[in-house]
Amino acid sequence: MTGPCTHWYGATATRCGAVPARHYLPGMRCPAHTPAALAGQPEPTGQYCAPKRCYCGDCPWWTPVNHYPGLSDSWVTDARAIASGKRRSSPEQYAAAKATVAEQQERNRRLRSSS
């Protein structure tokens, strides 16, 4: 992950823009504007990623994890429902809601025909 340094120079109202830069919590920083460099301290040795967070993609313990298994499968099946913005439910909940709506419509039809 590289990009321009986003360190802000307040006096000139500009950004540093040096390339390459690495991702830190305050944003993309070049070696001259890392949090340690701005604090006047040496760079820590080892990985710069936070524990249990991998910003570089090179951490030995890091493996991509899909926290939503099956989402890609349901995406194909439910693409129309997702696109409509409507909430999806289980088939049982859908059948129960459909039965409730049918009962309400039948009740309304009977009330209208009796008056």
C-alpha cells in the first residue's frame, strides 16, 4: 500500500505529498513524517502494524478471512432483493408474513362486502 504522504504543513496550507508512504493511524506518512519521526524518536523495529491488524499484508500471521461466509453465494440468489433495498428473511418468516397479509386482505374483503 503506497500513496502520497498526507502530512499537513499548516504554515503553507499544503500537504507533503512525498512518495512512497506507509499507512499509519493518522494516515499515509513518508519516513520523515511518521509518528515516531515527528515525536523525535527512532522508528520501532519489526512490523509497523498494530496487534491483530495488518496494514501491510506481509505479516506472517495474517490470512485473509471472510467474516461473512456464504454472502457471495446468497448475492447471486438474492441480487434482486438486495438491489430493491428490502430486508431479506428466512423462507419460514416469509411464508408466515405472506399468510398474515393474506388473512388481513381476506378480513378487509369480508368487511367491505358486508357493509
